Amino acid sequence: MNADPKRARTALVLSGGGARGAYQAGVLDGLRDLGVLDSPAVRIDTFVGSSAGAINSAMLATHADSLSKGIDALVKLWSEVEASQIFRTDVRSIGSTGVRWAWDLTFGGAVGGVAPKSLLDTEPLLEFLKKNLPFKRLKSQIQDGALHALALSATDLATADGVLFLHGQPDIPLWERRRWRIEPTRIRAQHVLASSAIPVLFPSVSVEGRHFGDGSVRNTSPLSPAINLGAEKVVAVSVREPAQANARRPLREAPSIAQIAGVLLDAVMLDAVEVDIDHSERVNRSVTTYHSGDSPSSFRNVDVLWIQPSENFTAVAEEYSRQIPAVVRYVMRGLGSEDATHELSSYLLFDSEFCSRLIEIGRSDVAAVRADIEAFFE
């Protein structure tokens, strides 16, 4: 399968957000139902992801020759997911982690060493990725020309620099970006796990002797890899509702650790797409206004379709908060009241009912902006 040069190269950019990533599966299912993914005007052959978006991007890249099959696999994965497939939920594991945290916070200074690396143990997630993502297919997808590139972001915890793991066509020209490294490699489950290591909640991941954390931490320009990989069009799917729909009740008391953690995760993992979309629109306006056909320019117009949730996922998570394993809920209550932990819950609710609800919201959101989507894909 050789790429058609007459079709506009299109990149899919998927942001992070833990269990919120189920929404992206719903959006993609909605796009498939509209028939736009088979449009003769575009070819989606570039996939860029971070955190939960890395899982979704990897799945789709392994099915680049048949996105419909990849979307089916993605919807099935999210609609059947269980917390025990992502992190340990047994009393012994959670209890021992809690004891280590308590010991080190109390006596760590005296004994000169600490053991805790995260609140949760994500050892099951590695096996989950190996079982569900057919990484061996990436080689054939590239050889057949169906896949141009799969790019997953992570954060090097030794240098605090961003790293982009890049698996794609051998002739892709690399680029430079301040505080970032582009590393061509054969992407496997370990790279996806590294990109998905949510700070504090999930442990860091070792890849070839280096430790990495969630790719969203350093990913201040999530559209940049797609543009540098030659995309003429970008479909970006974020997992945060519009700002006006995200009104919070005023705090009457000092915020708990859970509330502070929720705000930090919201800022670190979810704000970058909005900022980069605004930047892209300004660049496009500048190109249109100032660039004449005869004068060279280092900038080019890139059409961006941005799809974001219409509902507040924190409020949705509140409805399903009892689906979080009891022992995990108990640990979270140590960070704040039940109301205060709902923001965190929206990241950790790897539950089939909650994720199926997000999938349905994704489908509905696509239907609501059908005209804009069809215009983009024409």
C-alpha cells in the first residue's frame, strides 16, 4: 500500500489524561461513522500521542492500513477496561505502599533514604499493553507505506527535558527543538508505558537505563511534532471541556492535597493543546496575511480540526466514583474529602461503565459539529 501523493497528509494528535482517554475512542468512532476517515482528500498516516493519547496513537498506528479495525480495537479496549488491568488494587499491595509512604515521610530524614516512587503500582499496565497492542505490525505498516510515523512524547526525569520517541519511515528528516530530543527507535510497550507515567500517581519507567515520566509534563507544543513530520492537516482531540464549562465552586477553606493535585494535573496535562491551537491559528493568519507566493517563508498553513468534550469529566466522574476499587478510594481519601478527590477520580476511573460513558460523549460531540468536520475533510 503506497501513499497517494495527491491526498493531504493528515496527523492525529491525541493528548493525555488517564482514563479520560476513552473519550478519544468515542470521537474516532464518531468520525468513522461519518465516513470522513475514508475521505479521498486526506490520508491519516501520522500519529502523535502523549500519556493516554500514546496508548490510543499506538493502537491506531498498528492498524494504519485499516483505521476502522484500529478504532474497533480501541473502543473494545476502553469499554472493557478494569482498574486491576492498569494498577494493583489488592489490599496487600496498596497497604504496603501506604506503609512505606508513612515510614519515609516520618523517618526518611533520619535513615537517609526513601523508597516510595508513586501512589500506585502500574506493573499490570505493562502486560495489558503487550497483550492488547500488536507492536509487531508497526514494521509492516511502515514498509507498506500505510504509516508515515508514530511519535510518542515522554519526559526524561534526569534532565527534565522532553523526549519524542519516533518510529517511522527511514527518510524522515529530524529536527531540533529547545529542551527536547528526537529519538528514532522501535516503539514497544515500554515506550508507551513511559509516556503514560502520570507524575506521583504512577511510577517512572526505565527505558534503556534511563527513567521517564509522563509526556504531557514537557509537552507544551503538542502540535509541533505533527507539523515537523510534514502534516498539512491536523486532527487534535483533547480531553478537557471548554473553560466556560469548567467553573468550580469557590473554596471556603484551604485546598487539600487532592484538590491541589487535581489542579496541577489539569494544568500540566490538559492546558497545552488549547494554547498550541491558539498559536497555530495565529501562525495561519500570519501566513495568509503576509506571505506572498514568490517570497520564501519558514512557515506554512496547517489546517487544524480541534475536538474537545462538551461535558465536564470531573462531574461525570463524580457519578461513577464508587466504581473505583474500595482500597484505592480509601487511599485517595487520605489526600482529601470525597468531593475533593473527584478531579483525581476522572484520571483513575479505569472502569468499563465510566469509560463507555465517555465514549458515548465522544460520539455525540462529533455529531454535534458534523458540518465543521465534513468541511475540514472535504
